[in-house]
Amino acid sequence: MKQKDQNPKSKLGKSSKKIKGFVIAGALIALAVGVSLVMGTKLPVPNSTTSSVPHDAMGMMHIHPHLSLVIDGKAAVVPANIGIDTTLWNFHTLDSYGMKGMTVLHTHKDDGIIHVESYKDQDYTLGEFLAIWGIQLDNYKVKVTVDGNPVSDYGNHVLKDGEQIVMEITTNK
């Protein structure tokens, strides 16, 4: 009389099926955990008729400093759509913290208002905004004041809600 358990192929088959079962169960658990983590941390996905997440779904951070530009003594315009228009969007390190179709630091109009709209509550700097815009000021004399107070290291200046930034650029160093 032959016993089923003494057959090596039978043992291998049972063992292989158990391993496959554990692998499938583990993959399903990992998938479930991953989906729950993503669903718990992501904001609503915009519908097909909108290009971004609604402002009320932004989450943690939404501030508006104001930048005035003066170039060679004359008022200049901060363009609309910096960080939205691909020709005015040159630095992509912060993209994952912003809404779809725009980066964290951007403008909507040519009124000088910098929109800081982020899923992540952290400090953002004037230098990061200038990098997104693609502005390099290494060969120019730059004087910056914030709310009337001089700022020596404007690139590392942390943007704050409602502040008035005046950047004077002289093209003849």
C-alpha cells in the first residue's frame, strides 16, 4: 500500500502551493496597505474639466507675498503664469508639492502676487521663486527690501503671507 505523503512530488506540490499562497496573500496585503496610505495622504484628483485641485482642497499652506520689481530705476512687471506657463517654469524640484499644472510658487496675474500653494507646510524662498521663473541675477546689482527693511541674502529669504518685497535690479554693475 502506497501512502500519499511518501511521494516526493506530492510533498513538493503541497509546499509549492503553500509558498504561492503566502506570496499572493503578502502581495494583496502590501497592495491594500499601499492603497490605504495613498488614499490617506493624497488630495482629491481634479475632474477632467479642471486643470488643478480646487483651492479649498489645497491643504496645509496657501500664502501670498507681493513682489515689486524695479529695473534700472523703472517699475517692471512680474509676469503672469510664472510656474504655470512652461516657458516660465524652469525649476522642477518643488513640483510634487504643488497643484496639477503648476508649481508651488507661481503667479496668476501680472500684479506681483506670488502664490505659495503647497501640500507640504515648509519654508519656500525668494530664490526658489526666481529659479522657477528662470531669473539669474549673478551679473547684476540687486537690492531687496521686505516691508521696508533691507535683506542682505534675498535668495534665502523665506516668503511670508502679505509681505511686500521690493527688488531693485541695476543692469550696469
